[in-house]
Amino acid sequence: MYRILEKQVLSDVTKLMVVEAPQVARKARAGQFIIVLMHDQGERIPLTIADYDRTAGTITLIFQEVGKSTKEMGTMNVGDSFTHVVGPLGHHTDIENYGEIICVGGGVGIAPIYPIARELKEAGNRVTSIIGARTKELLLWEDKMRAVSDELIVTTDDGSYGRKDLVTTPLKEILDGRPGQIKKIWAIGPAIMMKFVAMTTQPYKVPTIVSLNTIMIDGTGMCGGCRVVLDDGAQFVCVDGPEFDGHKVDWNNLLSRLAFYRPEEQAAVQRFEKDHECKLDRAIANGVK
Amino acid sequence: MATLTQKERMKIPRQDMPVQTPEDRVRNFSEVALGYTLEMAKMEAERCLQCKDPHCMEGCPVEVRIPEFIQAVRDGDMAEAVKIMKSKNNLPAICGRVCPQEVQCEARCILGKKGEPVAIGRIERFVGDYELANKTLEMTKEAPTGKKVAICGSGPAGITCAVDLARLGHEVTIFESLHTPGGVLVYGIPEFRLPKESVIKAEIETAAKALSIRILTDYIIGRTLTIDELQAEYDAIFLGTGAGLPMFMRIPGINFNGVMSANEFLTRCNLMKGYRFPEFDTPVKVGKKVAVIGAGNVAMDAARSSKRLQSLTAGANGQSGAEVHIVYRRSSAEVPARLEEVHHAKEEGVIFDFLTNPVEILSDEKNAVRAMRCIRMELGEPDQSGRRSPVPIKGSEFDMEVDQVIFALGTSPNPLVFTNAAGLERSKWGTVVANTDNGRTTLKGIWAGGDVVTGAATVISAMGAGKRAAADIDRFLKGEFDWQS
């Protein structure tokens, strides 16, 4: 069992959990992910490692409640346990001193970009970070990102905080303003954001690494459900990734594969919410505050 | 029963095992074969001639003392039958269900020369199930040796090796990458052939508990722990990590939605219990027209699971027009699956398209499979495997309307395992090079057996390899020999 030691509500739909998983923490590196199974009837949910503490034997997970499983996970509290946590999975980020680099984090993707930005900074890079979300409410870890970046740009889609822009606008400005200076770019966020980041940087020929979170089961190369189509053939996100050259990814294939189980996901969410409301109704009827 | 003459024994017909009818069983995931009653098992046991020089045992990779346990069943002494069985095989309920007895023990049975062989597998299963229900045997272990052994993988090879070593007094830890022990028995073989809770979990848990075997799930060798770390902590290591990597054909369209490996499809069904979605959270999709590519046991499992999912999703009336095809490039004579599996699949309505090979998968505007372009094949000269190799017939392409394609083309070992294992030699197919007699690899103190050495094979051959390695590891730990690969 893997105990939840800390829980933070970062927004209505974004939760942070510090989980006891010493065997994962001792090996975890920036860029890797884990798989969580909440209970015996649950799904195996891949989540990128947002942080880790080898001494304490803990890992930090940040997730957005989008499907049935993440909504259910959001209801778990300190003291509760996941039945299974396995990892670390995938390759870690290639950290070295590239010179000047940019880290782009979108929404809940800000969490996994953080340890990458931190390690790149520690390796001597000049780090410019661009973080964005739909609204101010969904923005997270601005302070932490600022602490590991030489420069931080914040955007929101609706202008409720920072610049009213998509992350790609300041990204393009930097690439135009500092021609040839940016050596590498990392982008983590919703697939559609990563697609547009890759499209933005392509004309400038700046290597752009994206971290993909596709549908998978085992996370060890067994099922092949996570395969992503690249220019030179398909690869498995779980063992070959999760980081890939964003300019080589077939984004349309990726987006359609991500949508494959959407009807089932929606049905599961509806069922979960109905069930949840019923329980709440019953509790209220029974006079529980 | 009074003692029978050999002639009388030979007149007893081979006892059929009750099964769910095809009409019933395609609507559920419950076990197809229901097992013998005690009367049936005793009657079948009466058929055994108790040969002075029995050949059946030569066909068994783990050398079960077959005539002896059958005699005990005949005598009605089930505790004795269990004891004899477990002296060689600790997982009889599993083996009785999935061993290809028709090419092993039963193939050597003298009765098979003129009629039908003794149904050794069915009696074995009865003995295994009897023990799971009655727990007559207390498994004992020898005094602790103080030696520590790491077993990587909890499939048939690993479990067998672990049990044998634990009985000899060694301290055994099993590392399993998934969340449930059992390996391919749990993620690959469907519930309707091998029940997960009542058989696998029960048989593994009983053995692990009795022998104090520590099973650590969620440990991926190569990621959570590496082989060099295990070497530092354990006196011996056994690799039974199987062949988990799926193969896809190199044809256009394999990444459209609806194209998947049998591994994914079966793992969703079996390990994650997708057929019980939404009670279980992992969904599994089935098409209206499913093509399973390949004709091995895994292909049969995928096809038969598809049939069941089609009936379940369509409700009680069945789905009109739903079809499941096995698409195989060779002919019926070359089918590698067990006869019984093919027979069951046919009974359940699976359609076999022989001498047919996919060349391209076609999609609709939403990136989902809509058809599979195939080409007809004919048999040419025998290839290296001795089977006549299929050759495409020019101009015979045609489109098969399907909305799901499942590749069951075999699997290869997962290279993840070999992270930080310098010196561990592997073949060009990615399998570990190991001595077939004793399982020794090219690295001192590391043994390997099962699919990771042979490539995808049978449960019992993996168990045999686990057993041989266990015996050799024991001799090594007792200092009976100096290591030589």
C-alpha cells in the first residue's frame, strides 16, 4: 500500500498528492512517470512525476480531474492509500548544459515541467519558462517555476492573470527576438498545446521535446496501446518515451488515439457523478452536515 | 470397484468432461470445462493399465509420477494422490487446465495406440481442484540455509522455481512488475480457460504462504531495481520474465484506432477485467467484425474473448451480423494452436480464413479501421521450420470489412529487464542465452528459464525450465560445483 501523506487542492480540479513510495523515489528522475492503481477494481493511471524526495521516500503527483478515475482520486485524502504505485517508468530527460533553453508548461503540465526546468537550471542553462492555463484558477506552481527560471512568462487564455495569450505567442516572440540563441525547448501540457508548440518552433529548427501521455496499461512495453507514430515509424511512449522530438510526432494520429475510449470515459464519468450525488443526497437526508 | 482385468479396463470409454454448451458459454466469461466429479475421475483412473514401463512420464517436462497418482485416485485416496502430484508439480490445477497433454503425457499413453489415451490432464486437474478445496497437504520446507534467491517474474517459470527453492530451505523473494502475481497466467490466458481467483490466486497464495515466499508486486526489473542491484544482495538470481513484447506486422495502417496487439486486448480483458466494465474501471472495446491475425493459442484466446464481448455488449439476444475471424497465412494443417482450442473456437462460431494474409489496413475519415486488405496465399516449398511456406497469389487482393484488428503474431522478451546487466548474453531474437539442462546464463549466479529463453512457448515447458534451474541453483548454493556457464 502506498499512503497519501499530503494533499493540496491547487484548484477546483487540480490536486497535489505526496505519496509514500520509497522504491520509486530512490530511482526517480525528471521526465519519468509512474502508474497508480487506486484499488483492485481501478485502472492503471499513468502520471508524470512532479517531484520526488529520496530521503523521505516520497513522490509528488499532480493531476487534473478529467475522467472517472482522476475524479475518484481527487476524493482520496491524507491517510488513504493507493493499492499500487509502480515506477519509475520511461526514460528521464537528457539533462546537460545546452546554453539557453525554454520550458513551456500548460495547465497541469506545469507540474512535470518543473523538475525538468530545475535540473536544467542546476546544469547551468539559462532557463526561460513560459507557463499558461485557461484561467488564473488553473495556473499552478508559479512561485516554484520562478525560482528555477531566469525569466518567467505567465499567460492565461482568458486574460484573468498574466498575459492574455496562448503560450505559443510569447514563445514565437522569443524565437524572433533572439535568433539562433535558443538551443532547445521542452513543452508539456495538453496534446493540442504540444502540437502547436511544435508547429511554432518548427520553422526555427529549434529541437523541441514533448512529453506524451497516451493511453496505456502496463507501462512496460507489453500492450503497445501507447504507440505514437513518428516520421520514422511507431514507438512506444512507455518504454521509448515519454519524451519525443515534437517535430516528428504525427499529432493527428496521436489526438485520434487519445479519443478512442472517449465514449466509455464519458459514460464512466456520468455514472460516477450520479453515484456520488446519490451518496451526497443520502448523507444530507440522513442529517449529515 | 472390484479389481478389473486389463481387458475390462480397455473397454471403459474415455470419460468426457462436462462443459458449458457453446450457446451458453459465448455469453459469459466463466470456465468452459467444468471438471470431473470424483466418480468420473475414478472411472477414468480405472482405464490406466499401470504399465510396468510407463512412457507417459517421459512426456512430462516436470516428470510427474503419473501412474502412481492415477492409482491413488483409483483407490479413492485423494490425499495420497495430492502428495504424489505435489512432489513434482506444485500447480496441478493450473497445469491440468493449460498443458498440451495431447502432445506430452497423453501422446505417450499406450492406450492411445489403438484407442484414446487416459485423460491424464483431466485427472490431474481434478487432483489440483480437490486440493484447493480440501487442503489435505501441508507443504513443508527444509531447515533454513541462509541463502537468498531473487526470482524475477511470477509466471509459471518463476513460481515453479520459487516453490522448489523455498522447499529446500532457501529464502526466496519474487519480483513481479504487474500488480497481480501470475504473469501470463493472469494477463494472457482468459478467465474461461483458467479462473483467476479460484485457481491461480489460490494455488499461488497457498504455496507462497506455506513456504514463506515473499512476493513483491510493482517491481519492474530494469527500472525499479536492476540486475546489478539484485546481484549485490542475493546469492542467486533466476530470470523468468517471460516474453511480453508484442509483434506487429509491418504493413500500412497498423496505428489506426481499432488495431491492437492481442497482449493489449487480453490484458484489458483478463488482468484489468475489462469485460466487467464499468464495474471495473478499464474498458475493452470489441468490434462488430473482428479479425484476429495468427492462429496460435493466443489468437484463439483473443477470438473467443471477442465472441464473448460481442454477446455481452449486445445483450441477451446476441448481435446480429457480429463476426470474429481468424486470419492465417498458412493452411489448417499448420495451425500452431492446440486442437482443443481450435475446436472450441469453431464451436463458438469463430470463422477461419486460411491462406489469407493482410497487406494493408484501411481507415475511415476518423482514423478508425474500416477494412483490411488481404491477399490469398498458396503453400510453396517447406521452410526452415519444416512447414510449407505460404506464397502470395498475384492479383488476389481483396478487402475484408472489419472494424477491429487484433495481432496475435507472437511475442519476444522485454529488453527493459536487461538494463545494467552487462555480460548477460542474448540471442539475435532478444532471448537470453541459457543452458537448457540447468538454466545457467553467461553471468555467474544468474539463471534463466521459460519464455525469456525460448520465446513464447507453453506453460509447462516454462515450469520444467524453472524446475531444472531450481535444482541447479540448489546445488550451486550448497557449493556442490564451481560455476561454468
